[in-house]
Amino acid sequence: MIPAAFEYKRAGSAEEAINLIGQYGDEAKFLAGGHSLIPLMKLRLAQPTMLVDIGRVKDLSYIKDAGDHIAIGALTRHMDVEKSPVLSQHVPLLAHAAGYVGDAQVRHRGTIGGSIAHADPAGDIPATTLALGATYVVQGPNGKREIAAKDFYKGFLESALAADEMLVEIKVPKMNGAGWSFQKFNRRAVDWAIVGVAAWRNNGASGVALVNMGSTPVLASAVSSALAKGASVADAAAHAADDAEPQADLNASVEYRTHLAKVLVRRALEQASK
Amino acid sequence: MSITQERTNSIIGQRMLRREDPALLTGEAKFTNDLVIPGALHLAVLRSPYAHARIKSIDVTDALTMPGVIAIYTGKDLHATWAAPMPCAWPVTPDMKNPAHFPLALDKVCYVGDGVAAVLANSETESRDALDAIDVAYEPLQAVTDLEVALSDKTIIHEAIGTNKSYTWNLKVEATEGAVDEAFKNAAFTVSERYIQQRLIPMAMEPRAVVAVPQPFGGDITLYSATQVPHILKVMTAITLGIPEHQLRVVAPAVGGGFGSKLDVYAEELLCVALSRKHGAPVRWVEERTENTQSTIHGRGQIQNIELAADKDGKLTAVRVRLIGDMGAYLQLVTPGVPLLGAFLYAGVYDLPVAYDFSCTSVFTTMTPTDAYRGAGRPEATYAIEVAMDALARKMKIDPYELRKRNYIKKEQFPYTAFSGLTYDSGDHLAAAEKAMGHADYAAVRKKQATQNVAGARKRLGIGMTSYFEMCGLAPSRVLASLNYGAGGWESATVRVLPTSKVQVVTGTSPHGQGHETSWAMIAAEKLGVAPEDIDVLHSDTAIAPLGLDTYGSRSLAVGGVAIAGACDKVIDKARLIAAHQLECAAEDLEFAQGTFSVKGSHDKAVPLAAIAFAAFTAHNLPDGVEPNLEAQYTHDPKNFSWPFGAHICIVEIDTETGKVDVLKYIAVDDCGIQINPLIVEGQVHGGVVQGLAQALYEEAVYDTDGNLKTTNLAEYLVPAACDVPPITTDFTVTPSPTNQLGVKGVGEAGTIGAASTVMNAVIDALSGLGVTKLDMPASPNNVWKAIQAAQGGK
């Protein structure tokens, strides 16, 4: 488990990091908590020749009440998201979901921004922020821009981030008392979800996103549409996989995964409706 | 002198904390890869990406120019180095086929992970980088991953032997000829079941690691290896490399688990020794986790067909078993013997007439070689009979516990001569089962189940049980001879009382997590009346403990521990002569208790062992004919296997929508005779149960049809973690072994032997109301859901 050779630079600020990544181009990667990238490098599935360590960029670790939304610095650790009183009050779904990422060691190292930028469809955080209608703030050589979560995920481990851009902040709308549920189905506690569901409901509005139901995190729009039209929870849940293209793997056939999505969406909506 | 003079409590039976743990828990323990060896070269092995392919060419030109690379060898380059192929010590039949197997493949690779080339470099990183620069041209051939297809010989893996079949081994015992067929003809009930023992990856926490260090002069070499078997490794390395055995020393430093996977002689051990001799430099290697999944042996891998015949009351009248064993690509050290270790146990703990028909045919496949994995043959056998017993109970529409009660060998029948001729020395299956039933509150669970498992219930309750024998403590040497095993089953111990009355216990067992240092000190402390902390246990180095047959098959206590007691007896016998001389009395007038010899009836005439030890050291005043020093060596060859037994019960709840199995409760009632240290016994039961439960619910080495292993890391191969396993209730009955002086039996494999069938019986019990009566392991959510769908669709 020895990665291929690489160079390493530590950035002191977002600007410095973006400058460095710009110099080294496609072969460079940001290193935050390292809990997605390092395992891939050890298996030599990823072989970046330059790592730009942003782990010590201190001013990107924060959770702030910004009025209608909560602003979360991209380098905030999962454990801080999980334990945040601000998030527990205003975005309890996200705080709760963060508690399901990996194990305690992973949550103390891994970052919310790293998880989103890695764009793993099996990650808990990408789908949860997608369900919540989050906006991601990214910074490049020419300044910052915002990308809606629903426009961010482009393919398996692919996002709308340009090679010289860095995710710096996640803006998550307050839930305003919406009912919510996070369903993570797996075989061992520390595993990625075989299927996961992040869902919230507030009067006619809802947001439902699926973990590990395709090459990207999936927004189950058909479920929300059905609910908006007054469908029952059970009827709406039957549309759980309409927007998904699940793959088979060692833990689940396509058929089983599709079935699980329906069951878990139903359970999530039942819980969110209470 | 700290010999405890006034010790009334027995040391045996105390829950002493393990003396090994402080070093392990603080990271101070030195594993093989922790050894600092100046000037060592690093070995990396290029492995085949193909399951079955011809090697057309190997181009190392570019790789040789990589930084730090010293040399690269192919199988052909090293062929003259080997005096013999890699060893298989268990030719189970005279006509067994055993293809020549060398540390690096010659012209063909036969599994993904087969070694193709060896790189030596100045650093681990450089050796690893160079692998990517070696260019091998392969001609891919058809992979063979299905045992029945393998048997058809459609694609022959080893052309030199002309068949994929390694051997067929039969054990047919009948009171009169045709008795088995007759029993099946006359049976009131029969069942015919087919089970798959999936391949398992042992996944010791420490992967394998090796360092070979040539000594400066004279050709001696020290081999450090993460092995369970330093003694066997020494003999086999000497033979395979043609090195004089006395020039080889093998050391197993701290070893982080084995479960049988380090009971072997591996290519990398031989490569390190051969290349260190060639280069006159130390050579080291450590296994990557992915390599570990591909190139360390796998366990299980059987197709089992079992048929039971029973009379109208459910009394078993005959058992017929047909196995196909998956050997993998080559025979490793004891590969062919593994299915046969279970051959005597397919009638389980039941009183079967002499009507038993067992046959095992073993085949080569293009997958990682299999070999002994915790339980080795016995979990498979126990699984088959115990799951089949539940099938029989369902067929008869009687309670599975009731069926077992009608068939148990009764307490008063022990010692019991089985159909096989083996003697089960002791047991009380009903007592163990009753105790387990009490913990489970069986009647209440059945009652709850009747109300819960109604049509349409989202969660269904199930309860399952197993009664087992662990046939272990390998083994009586004469029995091993009859099985054609290539070695004996004895164990050696030396007990040495030093001049200051501290004690050294030298054992031939080789612990890798079992806590031998703690337990062996307790045995010697009990025997000699010395405090355990005054006893040092020396092991796992052939220079310090030259005699031994190592640790596997739950043998260490039942054979090696008993050897220590025997050596203590010899020490005491010698000390008694010296004591009698000092006290001027007859030796037979002395009694020995709590470390002191005293004259029977006059306790003021006494001499402590400490004084005798010093007297034996100075030798100023010893009786005529008594040699100086207080030391004795004893070799124990057991008269019989040890026969631990027990009853396990599992209660599960299954979510019928998702197929997820939740284990609510697991109860293990085990009987391993006298317990030296109950804390360690419980730890063994916990670990064993988790490994059996893991086979039932989590683990499977998955191959695709091209022979690629799909589970090559711990995210894909699902070893359950502490938070994934249920609380385990452990309880015990104590039936001392009548065949050794300590009354002990093995316990290392008991949990694994009992658990898989217990869990699966509970799962099927929960689902049988839905029409699911068969389910392959692991009972993953997907598999359970699919079985429910199939059963419901079929209605």
C-alpha cells in the first residue's frame, strides 16, 4: 500500500492553494482530510504528482449563522458538523448525517468540503447537501462563484469544479422546522451506504436525495413532484428510483438497490412526516 | 526469593490479565516488520493479473534501470535454487495429484496473485515502483472457478498431471455391507441437502512479513517470519532450499493473528532466504493488504451434499456425505487434509449406528490456494449436520431441539466409541443445551414468535441452535500416521528452575495472540508452587526452543500445556530426591505442596523448592547419581484428540422488506474441560463466534468468472467490527478431559465451529414460514431479500 511518488506543498491560504494548483495543472490535487484521496493513492488508482495540502488553511473551518442559511467553511471536519449546535438547531438533517460518515477517526480527519469535492455518489454528505438545496461557493484565480448543488455533480467522482478551483464554502438553507430523516442502509456500521436517503418535508415542499443510486448523488425529483401533487407517502416513494440509474456491486443487484431505494424513501418520508 | 509460601488458592482457574497485553497495547511489541535490520534489501513480488495464463515473455530491462533496483529474478532464473518444490505435508491418498509448485511461476500462472518475478531494491518504495516497470506478455487461458466445471476437466490447469482432480478420499463404515443403502431404503424420513461453504479470507490483522538475515560467517541464516509454525518452517525451508537444517534458525517475533493462514510455508519465506544467500545481505518483505487477500491462503471452499436417514421417531439411522473440496491452484502445506479433518464429524454429536458413508473429491481451480482456516474441516462438518438436522425437524414437523434430544449421545454412554472407531472421551450434550436453552428462554421465544411471525409481518423472529464437538488438540501421532500426515502431533516442554528459583518454561508452541505466556506460567506456577510472575515463558525461536510442532488446531494447551505439566512433574521428581537427601528421609516420605517438600506428618521438617534449586546449582551436596541443575524436558504425545463440546443458540430478527438480519442475542455454552484462565477462554469464544457469525452473515471471497478476486480490501471483504456484532452470552459446563493430567481441552476453534450453523438455523427459522428453507451463506440483505422474493413468487 505504497503510493506512487508525488511532490507536496503546503498552502497557507486559499489564494496560495489556488495559485499552486494553477501552476501544476491537472496532475495536482488538493489534500484536505485525506480520507478519500489517500486510500485511492495507496491503491495507485490515483497518482497525482503534486499534492497541495490545504489542511492548515485555518480560516476555512467555520459554521456561521448567515440569516436565511448557514455558511460552513469547506475545511470543517465532519465531527464539527455533527456536533455543531448551530446546525443542530437550523439544519439538523446535515448534523445528523455527518454522524454517519465513516467512523469517529474518519470524522475527525475528513472534511465536508473534501467529501463534496470528491463527488462520490456513495458519500453521505453530497446527497444530504443536495437534498437540502445547498449552494457551493468555489474560488478560482479570478475570484469566487457559486454553484447550486443540483448543478455540481457531473459524473462518477466528477464535479463542476475547474482544475484550478477550490471549494471554499457550503451554504445550506435553514430548515425552518421541517421534518426530516436520514436513512443509511449498510451491512457494517462503517461502510458506505448500499443505499441512503436524505429527506425533508415542510408543508408542500420537500427535498429527497439518494446515496449510491447512480454515478452521482441523485435528487429524487419525481418523489417531490408526487408529494407536491398530494400523493401519499407510499405512492410518492414508489417513484424513488425514477431519477436514478443504479449499478450492481458486491452488496446489491440493480433490482435490489431499486427496491431498497423505494423502501428507504418511504421510511424516510414517514419519519419526516411525523 | 519470592516463591509464594502461603498460597491456598489455586492459580489455575483465575482470571489473570494477560501479561502479553501491555506491550501489545502500547505498541512496544516488535512484529517482524518492526525489526530494524541495517543493510536489508527489500523484496517485492510481481503478481499475475490473470487467473490462468501462459507466460510468453518477461522483460525486466526498464525495471532494472529504476532507482535503487539491485536485481530482478524470474521463476526460470531461480529454478536451480530450489532443491524441491514447495512442500505439501499431507499426501492424503497414495495417488493424490500434487503439481510441482515453486515460489515463482515458471511458464504458467494459475491464479491472480501467483508470483511471476521478484525485485530486490534498496528500499520498499523502490521495490514497489519497479514492479510497474516489468513488462510481462501473457497468453490468457480459460479461468476455472466453478468446482463442478473443474471436475469435468474441460480446461486442465496443470497439464503435467492431466486432470484437475487431486484425490478422492473415502470413509465408508457399515456394520454389515450395504447397511447405509438399506438404512436409506427403510428410513421413515430422509433429507438431502446441498450446502456451499464459501471461500473465506483469514485476514489476520498483521499481514505476513519476512526477514532473512545471513550470519557473517559460516553460512548460518536466521529467518524471521510472521508465522504460526517456526519449527515446521525450519524443517521445510531446509528441505526446499537444500540448506543444512542446523544452519537455519527461525524466529517468530510478535505475530498479529493467524487463524491458520500463517500455518504454512510460503513463497516469500523461501525467496527471502534464497536471495539473502545469493546476495549475502539481509532480505525483507512485507505483504500489502491486497496481496494478503490474493496470496495468503483462503479458507473453506466446499460443496457439501449431505443426506440423513431417520426412523419414524427421528433417530438417525445413516449419514451419507459427498464433498467437493476447492484446493485452489496448488496444494499448500496441509491443503488436501482440511476437508478430511471434518470427515469424522458429519454425524455431529449424535448416536449414529455404524452406517456412515463419506467421500470427498478435491479439485484444482484457478483461485488462491486454500488451506487450514480456524476450525479447518470441522466448522464445515458441523454446519452440514446441524443445518441438515433442522431440515429433518422441519420435514418431521417437530421442534429441532426435540429432534436433537432424541439423538444426542447420552452422558452415560461416554467414553463413546463412534462409528468411525474414534473414542469420544467425555461429554454431556444435554446439559450444555439445557443451559443454553435457559439463557435463551426458549419457550418464551417460541411463544413470541408465534404471535410475531404472522403473514405480512415486517419483522420476523427466528431462533436456531447447534450442538457441536470440537475434535481438536492435534494430535495423537499414531492417528496422524493413519491419516498419512507428514509429521507427528506431540509437543515439547522444558522447565528450568534457575539458581535464584526463577523459572523458565520453554515451549514448542508458538503463540500469535492466544496468551500462551500467561497461561503457561499459570500451569507451571500451579505445579511448582511458584508465583506466576517469577516464571518466564520462552517460545517461537528455534534456537531457544528447538523442539516443537507449533500452534494450530486448538492443540497448544491440550498438547503443549500438558507437556509443561509433565516437565514440571519431572522437575519435582528430581527435586524430591535432593530434598530427601537434605532432610535425611526417604523420597516417598515427602509430600510437595505450595512449593515446599515436607515430611509427611511432621511439617517442621521441610525444604522449599528455592533451596533445592540453589543446591542443585551449586551441586556441593547432591545425592549420588543426581546430575546438577534442576531442569527437565518432557514430550507429550496425546492418547486421543481432545473433545470439547457445547451448545450455541442465536436469536435473530429479520426485516423482510430489506432482508437485513439483526442478531438480537447469541448464547455460547462451551465445555473445554478445566479452564486455566477463564478470561482467555471467553476471549477465544468471543473471537471464534464472531468469525463463525461473519461467515454466516458477512464474509465471502468473491471471484468473477474470469477468476478475478473482487474482494481485495477491507471495504469489499466485510470483516465485521466490534460495533457490528451482538453481545455474546458465554457460559460453560466443565467436563474434565480424562486423557490428560490437567483435564483440559482445546477452545481456540470452538466458537467458529458452532457459530455459522447456529446463525443460519436462526435465519431459516425466521423465514421458513415464508417458504424459505434454503439459503446460502452469507445471509446478506440482498441474498435474504432475493430468497424471500423467490419463495413468495413461487407461491
